[in-house]
Amino acid sequence: MNETPNVTLARGDGIGPEITDAVLNILDSAGARLNFEEIQIGETQFLSGHKSGIAPETWETIRKNPVFLKAPITTPLGGGYKSLNVTIRKSLNLFANVRPSRAYAPYVPCQFENMDLVVIRENEEDLYAGIEHQQTAEVTQVLKLITRPGCERIVRYAFEYARAHGRKHVTCMTKNNIMKHTDGLFSKVFHEIAQEYPDIQNDHQIIDIGAARVAAEPHKFDVIVTLNLYGDIISDIASQVTGSVGLAGSANIGEHVSMFEAVHGSAPDIAGKDLANPSGLLLGATQMLVHLGQQDVAQRIENAWLKTLEDGVHTGDLFGAQSTQRVGCKAFAKAIAERLGEEPKALKPVHYEPKTMVIPKSRPILTPSDKKLEGVDVFIDWNQTGRIPAKLAQELAAAGDEWRLKMITNRGVKVWPEGMPETFCTDHWRCRFLPVRPEVSNGDIVSLLANLHAAGFDVIKTENLYSFAGERAYSLGQGE
Ligand code: NAD
């Protein structure tokens, strides 16, 4: 690790510049070994015509430096502006979002004074791949993509994180009882990789009860690893339960570049008034120091910050029964700098092992897969009067002589053969065809589609049905 690494710095919008100044002063006083390179992103760039909030030449700086400390930015309303965070995350392959949530009771009121958990959220796949379609008048869809390399990488990262941060337990959360192939893959990979970390305990929980437990007994969790959407939701639940989302920092980890920030936004309502609490960005910065191997500096800063909270020196957003002094952003930073070298007495001090964390790489699966085509699901937009499945089945059967119609589902529920008249049917029908011959190819599917087209059907998409190593790799229809 470079002794004085380069850090890309964006001061952001709204309260961004003032909390950045506060954080830079603390980093400097604590002896952080960092070389900052400043860039302009956000509101000024959006308004000067860059729809993503960043000028093309600025990417060069972000890509060449190992870390990026980013203050919150304002996304102008309307005008089709894209979220800069999502753009940076996806463009730079920042695969892991790490969000610690800790209680600071009684200084920040929280019911669970021993709560100290970290959510590690897969950051690129799942429903956030952004592949959505509307293909019939009534039905929209989104594609949920879960890849084995993606699962392996995030799960391995979670165990490596636990090891490097002295944590004891990793909980995986999925909905694998319903989504057996996508969430099922994530949990399967979790159980495989957990074997490689016998020093870390592990368990799996279904996301719905898991999320309820994060709300009701958060002190029982240590590290949670989960898919993108679930992670987005439970990390917010966890932050909220600590009593203040405003204190949370967040890391977006990649192989070459990682980005660190506060969870909150640019708070334009209090900008320029010296009222902002710089803690979220400060905790993002201490995550960055740990990531860079400067655990000693991170520990000094976080302990001084905890001591400041404990001494009752609070910004307005935290001011309450335990406060002794109401301060602005600048004075709060000064109070932290003055306490460097001190440890909290009531709150638990932090202690970081001087261990360098391994960032797992994505490993493509290179062995040829034993994949066999077993059939095809043909999706049809069909809106004939009464929407009677048996009538559709009769018309379809006439169109595919090399294929046998196995079933029809509507919204995943089998409606033919032997469907129930109560099942509501939309205009979006999945028609499962199995081949009459033992071997089929994509060419046979093309012929089937040509026949269906000639018979007047509006085919809106197909999904091939495969087995891998003899195991069925597609879901059955509900009721099939
Ligand atoms: P916000 O987090 O900026 O503000 C919500 C409330 O919390 C406001 O009342 C604000 O005054 C207060 N607050 C936030 N941070 C504070 C701090 N450090 N100290 C004291 N009080 C604080 O959320 P918002 O109002 O929904 O969004 C404002 C802007 O921020 C929007 O343009 C939004 O797009 C942007 N935003 C940016 C990021 C980011 O860059 N990572 C994240 C969220 C929102």
C-alpha cells in the first residue's frame, strides 16, 4: 500500500463544502497520510449540460486514484438528470456497499444500546440492473439478474470484511424459498464459501423475518450480506433504528477504486449556516482510512469523535437531554481535533486490527457447462374476449407440430390444463412448449415461432428452458 495514497476529493453541494472542510481539518490534525486531488462534480456540472453530473475528462482522475472521498451532491429536480451515485457505482464496478450502523445511546437515543452491525449489500446486480419492459397493455416486467461470479465476490468480501474487522458472525439474507434459482444461487454460494471461513460463524435467514429482526433485535446481528434490493432496504432500517441516519457513513468498494461518503444528502435547507453535522462524512472517511491500511489514524479519529459525543458537545441535529454544549460544524470539528488521543468512557471505543483486507476479484466460470435445451416458454400478448385459457390452448396446439404445449400460466399461475376459473388472467400468457423429439435446437424454436407468427399470434418474448448437469434450471408454474 502506498505510504501517501492519492485521494480524489469532491466537496459536493449544499452542506458538502462545510462538512468537507471540517473532515479535512480532523484528518490533518490526526496525521492522516493522504494526498488530495480535487474534482468538480454535481450541481454545477448538471447545470452546465452534463446529464450525469460529471464532465467526461473528470473520470480520468477518479479512475487513476485508489479512493474517492465524496461529499453529498444535489441532483437538480426534473430535466432527466441521472443519479451520479448510480453512474459512478456501475461504471467503476463498485460491487460492495458497506454500511455500518451502531448505537450511540444515550447520547443519540436508541432502544438497543449494544447495536453494532454492518450491512454488506451487493451493489450492481439484482433488480437494479435496470432492465425493464412493457410488452402488453397490462403487464410490465423487470429482469432480476443474479450471477455466480457476482455472488461469490460479495459473499467472499463479507467474510474477508468480518475477518479484517474482528467480527464473528455473518448472516446471509435472501428469499430463497420463493426465488429458488436467483436467491437460491446466492444462498447456495454463501453456504459454499462459508466453509472456507471456519473461524467465522454463519447463518441464513429469510429476508422478511430477517428484516423484522433487524428492526426488533438489531443487537443480535454482526455482519449481514445480502442482495442489492434487500440490502438497500435493511441498511436504511438499521440506520433508522440507531436513532440518526445523519451519522452513517458508507463505502462503495471496487477492485481498483473505492468511494466513501455520508449516507445523508446535501441538506440545502441548512447550507452555509455552519449548522451541519459532519459525522456522516467523517465516518465515511474513517472507513476509507481502514481500507487504505491507516487503521491507527481511523481509530484515533473515531475514538475522539465518540468522546466528543459523550462529552455532550453536539450539533443542533443531536441536541437533547444529554447535550452540554450546542456547537456549529466548525466548533464540532475543533472539539474532535482537541480530543485526538482520548478514548470514550461510556461508549465502547473502536479498535482496528492493522490487517490489510483482501478485495476478492470476479472470477468468470471457465469450465464448459453441461447445458441441455429442454423446451421453451413462449410469451404471448393475447386478449380475445373472455380470455379463456382452453381456447388459447386449442389455437396454440394447432401451430406447433414439432412441439407439445405442456401448460399455460398467467402471472406465473397455471391456468391450463386444469386451471381454476377464479384465477384472474391478464393479457400476458406464458405458454410452455416441450419438444416431441428428444433433441432440439434453437433452430426448432425459430420454426415454432414462425408457425405461431403465421397463425397470427403476437409473440412478445421467449425464454429457453435448460437443464445444467441433468438438473432442471427453470421454475415450474405455480400449480404445475
Ligand atoms: P438530506 O439528507 O439532504 O436532508 C434531509 C434532512 O436531514 C434535512 O432536514 C437536512 O437538513 C437534514 N440533514 C441532512 N444531513 C444533515 C447533516 N449532516 N447535519 C444536519 N442535518 C442534516 O435529504 P434530501 O433533502 O432528501 O436531499 C437533498 C439533496 O441531496 C437532493 O438533491 C438529493 O438528491 C441529494 N442527495 C444526495 C446524496 C448523495 O450525494 N449521496 C444522498 C441523498 C440525497
